[in-house]
Amino acid sequence: MVKIVDIGKVNANNADMFLKKKMDEVGMAASELAHKLKVSPVTVHRWLNTSRKVSPEQAIEISKIIQCDPTEILFPTKKLDTIELHSYAEDYIVKKLHKKNYRNIIIPGGFYTPQTKAVQFYAPGREAHNEIHLFERSGVSSYDYDGFSEDAINSTCYIEPTEKAKKHGCRVLVALIEIDKSQTTFRLNLLHPETKKPMSKISTNVDPRDIKIAAPRKMTFFESYNKYTPNKIPSNKINPFK
């Protein structure tokens, strides 16, 4: 659904940015990490200011402390600031845009990975009309992005079914994922984000193995952010998504 069109400002120090981000997420100061690793605080500061690289052995020890894959420290996914929008959602059902309406979207407020899913909402007359939502799983590389992840529970997510599930009528959609507590086995309910009711008759008692991608929503913005976008947002009187 998302195609790389311009990697733009790819951060040359991705490994250091990833380490800073993970330390912030777990609330760990450089001095604390240094103490746990039994290294000098100067060493950690050098990792963070890019004057020294993290060795594979050090990455393994760090990953145990901040709970991540060591390869993410050594080879983090490159981040993008521009993607090409291919999808829209009408009442939270995700569909493909007409090819003539594909367009480059500049992402505000930071960088996103090639696996990020971008969806524009079509809801004429409503405040959210033309709003763009970005969905992204955290802490995973392109090698293990597929499959259901528990970080999607109780989150509004971009949900893509497996090919097998598609044959049984499952569709790509945006839905709130909750655990189906009426079942003795681990099953899910896919709910309408606004009404909190099942998206369809087959949106309850869902086997997680039937979900190919479940990416939580990370941010929303309007295309007006893209002041250099050559085409203006179409009028509500015209359906740009068909």
C-alpha cells in the first residue's frame, strides 16, 4: 500500500537515533545504561553523539537491557520523510485510490519506515474528510513486520488479512482490536473505531493467525501540511477516490 518514492532526509546516524529513542522509551539515562553495562558514561555519550560505534557484542548486552533486537541497534530500518499515498478509507474500509490520484505525501514531525501504512479518510461533510492516518508497528524490522503482534491490542490499527482470510471475505480495514473475552482460546474482535461495534459479521472471534498485518495508528495530519504538493485537495463535490 505504501511505496517509497523519495527517501529524502535519511538520517546518517540511524543507529544512534534508534538507541536514543529506545532509551527515552524506557526512561533510561546514559549514566544508568553505563552502570548496567559496567562501562564509562563517556562511552555511552560517545555512542549517542556518533563519535564511537556500538560493537556487536555491546549491542547484544544493550538489547537485553532496553528490550529490543540487537540488529535494530546495529542495522536500524532507514527512515523516510516522503511516501506515495495509494489508499483511502470509506467508513474505515480501506480501498485503493485511482492511480491518477496517487501522490507524494511529506510526513510531518519525523521519519517513518518503508513499512508504514498511509491511509486517507474519505468522509465528505465531516471534520476528518481528507485526513491522512499513518500506521506503524514499533520495534520490528522489515523481516518480521508481518503477523499479528500484541502491541495492536486495544489500539486502532490498519489490519490486512492473510490471503487465506481474504478468500473467506475478510477485507483490509481500520479497526479497534480487542480481545474476545467470551472465548476460551485467544481470539479477537475487530470493532468500528467510533461505534465500538463489530465491523462485520465475521469481525468477531477472529483468529490472530488470519491477520497478516496489524499496525497501530501513530499519527494523523491533513495534506495541507504538504505546502509543496502540486495538486490541491479536491472539492468535496467531487469524489477523488473513484
